[in-house]
Amino acid sequence: MPRSEEIVMLAALLMSSILADAPTASLPDPLEAGWRGEKVCELLRENEEIRALRCSFPPGGGHERHFHAPHFGYILAGGKMRITDKTACATSTLKPVRPGGAQASSGMK
């Protein structure tokens, strides 16, 4: 059970056509990127159809710059997260997912 201060996200990426379209830039994907030399994501399951990660961010923690293929995620414990892409920086208050709710993204580059 995560501490209430942690932001915990369970993200699943469809692998077939989505990963084929992933950026080929030098940025790592979320699993490869860490924070100050420490891993923040663990691989839960991977096959031809899905890739499931669990990412935990302690207070004051972060995630090194990385790319996202289109994905969806579930927030398990809330907090604030600042997300920066090529054009802007936004701070969001994340709340734990309620039954039937999820967060979706078309990807970031």
C-alpha cells in the first residue's frame, strides 16, 4: 500500500502499432527514465498487446525528461504533478481514480 503522499500511477501502453509509431529521438521511455539515478517505474506485464507499468513519485520527486506513446493511466494515490512538453508547462492536481474513471493521453513528444 503506497504512502498517501506518493503519486502512484499505473500506466498501460498498447504495444503493437502504437510503439511502432513511438518517437525515435534520444529520449527514453517512462520505464527507462528515472529520477536522480533511481528507477521510478517498474514493469508489471508486457506482451504483444499491452505493456503495464507502475510508477511511484515520492513528494519532491520527479521523472527525467522522456517520451510517451499514447497511453492511459490510473491514479492510485493523488498529489500534484507538473508536466512539461515542447510547448508548455502545466501543473495538475491528480486525484485517485474512482470506479470507472481513468486518465488518457495521446502521447507527448
